[in-house]
Amino acid sequence: MGLRERKKATTRRALQRAAVRLAVEHGSEHVTVDDIAAAADVSKRTFFNYFSSKEEAIVGDGPPRPDDEARAIFVARGPTGDLLDDLKIFLISPLAGSDAEDLGQRLADVHERKRLVQHEPHLAPRVMAAFADMERYVGESVAERLGEDSDDIRPQIVASLGITAMRFSMRRLHTHAASEGSAGARDDVSELRGLFDQAFDALRRTFRPAA
Amino acid sequence: MGLRERKKATTRRALQRAAVRLAVEHGSEHVTVDDIAAAADVSKRTFFNYFSSKEEAIVGDGPPRPDDEARAIFVARGPTGDLLDDLKIFLISPLAGSDAEDLGQRLADVHERKRLVQHEPHLAPRVMAAFADMERYVGESVAERLGEDSDDIRPQIVASLGITAMRFSMRRLHTHAASEGSAGARDDVSELRGLFDQAFDALRRTFRPAA
DNA sequence: CGCATTTTTTCATATAGTGCAATGATTGAG
DNA sequence: CTCAATCATTGCACTATATGAAAAAATGCG
């Protein structure tokens, strides 16, 4: 990785961190792009080279998507053959690969943004839209697996159930224990997995697999 | 209804119609608020007295919400006692009251906006957010009916299934027959009801009512 | 009609977001 | 090392969104 790319990554992180921090401190409405750029020591124009809008920098990218490999396995009826089990594995796959350090950092970011959105409801639409987009992606994957059209009702039902489980988990995350700091990174991950298991157990109970 | 309120309603409709028409004609990116205001013969500032953003005027309000009466019936386990049947009635209740004339007009608007969003994907997030908001509302109603907390998983599952049925119906509406004009108003309504029935039949087949 | 209320308009202003050309740093080839 | 190509950053100009405040116009009522 060359110096150029490293600097770009640093700048991007700096901008994003500044955006979130300032939004938490003063409320996102009272933070201008100029403020964010100044806090990250770049020009306003540079900010827009990295983010296409202020909200994008503050809210972030939404839930992480499974990669193409995980999608291929899911579409090919793998790895277990059971629809719900495989859907669960498919959805949680982005949390599988990376190391605990990085993962904990991302979950901490999720946590901070969650609080931000709760305090500022006008940010919610963007988050909701991100989930809706994810749901469309999952729906198409399910349709492909089932050999049906993505306009059919069944793939949409299955996708919405999966996304509901996901939202439930992320919503519940951190609402109980107030475990903070870097030591809680692994705890966060296992808590998220636990909630995910819990949600899918509930799905299993209310879902009748075949027609 | 006094002259004042009638005029306000007229102005609002004029602005909304102008917004949609111009967006269809030239693409929403190439339509400015000044254009819309000029087409409706009001000042730009007046536009913002009616709509808080350009997108709000173009995309509209999203799916119509059940009124408090319908919600009260649903929460009180009415009218049939069966969860899915009652959910269906609850969700479709906004289409029950008004006359066919007005209803057909609204469905025509839905149709036009649907095409608009399909051609301009950047409008999609707003629509998705509207559905997500509706889903939250339904989830809270279901939780109240079941005597559970709206943070619990079951109300969220039920709500997401209901909204999925709704989205499926609105998505499929008008994709088959190209029936246009005022004569098709009643047909549209019955087609929508048919699709809604179909979706809920599918839900019934995949849903196991009690734990 | 004449007065009170509400709506519309005019004007000023702040901020978001984009295109373009110039500048300066990073890189890789010779 | 040196030079040339590449790429990020920046400043500047400009358009559009959105809001606030006060003047001006329209409306409702006695």
C-alpha cells in the first residue's frame, strides 16, 4: 500500500470522525461542511471529494453487505440446505472474516451513530433506506436460490424476515450492558451473535418452511 | 369549509401537480423550486410554506396511514380475532372510507410517482423511508395488541410481514394491464385488493400463528 | 365599509453541492 | 537522482436549497 493510498485513507477517516464527533457535540444541524473540513484540516472542496453529502459522512454506509463468495454459497443452497439456517449464515458473514480489533472498532462506530440517530430523527430516513436497499439485495439472492422471480412474494417475505432479524439485533445491541472501551470489543461481537441467534429462533418458530 | 382553506388546498394541489409533471417531463434533477413555483403561479417562498423540500412535493406522503379508529379496533383484537385477518383489514382500511372518484385519483398519482421513482433511483430512499416509518407504526400497533413491548421480536416480525404484503401489492399494481383514464379507477382498486389478498394468502401459508 | 387575521411576497442570508483550472505532492521510469 | 506523468488538494465562481423577517396583499367578520 503506497503512501498515497494511506494518506487518502487517513483523510477519509479524519473527515468521518470529525463529522460524527461534531454532530454529537453540537447536533448535526448546527454543523456545517466547512466546520467538518476545518476540523480535519482540509478544504471544503476536499470534503466533497470523499463524501457526496454531509449526511453520508455522518451516518455512514449502513449495514455491511455479504461478499460475492458468501452470496454464491447461499444461492447454491449452501452450506446446510436449510433456508433459514443458510440465510442466517449469509447475513452474518460480513462479521466472520475480519479480526476482532477492527470489528470492535466498527461496532463502536455503529453504537455512536445509533445514539446520534436516536437523538436526531431527521437522520433516520437515510438509515432506513440503507436497510431497505439491503433487503432488496437479500430478496434477489433468495429469489435466485429458490429459482423464483424477485418480484414474487415468497423471496420478499423471506428477505423481510431476515432483515427484521438483523434490525432487531442491531437495535437491541448495547441497550443492556454498558460495557464500553476496547476491552468490550469481543463481548460486543458475541452479544450481537447472541441476539441474532435469538431473532432467528423466533423466526423459526413463526415460519413454516414449505408451502 | 371556508374560502381560505379551499384556496390553500388548491394551491397545495397545484404545487404538487406541477412538481410531479415537471419532474416527469424534464427529470427531477433539472427542475428547480423556482420552476415549480412559477408553474403554480406562486412565489418560491410560498412553495416552502407548503413543502419543506423539493423532494417532498415530488415524492409525496408515502402510503396512507390507517386512522385512529381502525387502529383502536385492531389493538382491541378486532374485528375477527385472527391476527393476520385483522392486520389485513387494518392495513387496507385507508382505502375503505373514501369515494371511488377520489380513490382512483390517488391511485393514479401513485402510479405516476412509481414510474418517476423507477426512472430516477435517487428518489427511492425517500419512498423506502416512508415505508419503514409505516412499518414502525404497524409494529407498535401489533405490540399493543399482543401486549408485548415494541422492542420485542414478534411484533416486528408481524409488522414486517404486513408491510411486505403492502409493498408487494403496490409494486405489482399496474404492471399488467395498461388500463388508463378515469374509467379504470374502480378496476385499479379491485386489482389492488386482489393483489393484497394474494399476498396475505402467501403470508398465511408461510406463517405459523402461535408459538 | 373598515378592521383583524392569515397568507403571500419581497428581500437578505446561510449553507449545500458542483465544475474548472491551477497548484503541489507522489510516483515510477530512465 | 531527475524528470515527467499522475493524482490529490485547493481556491474560485456559481447555482440551488432552505429559512427568517417584515412588508404587502387577500380574506373573513362585524
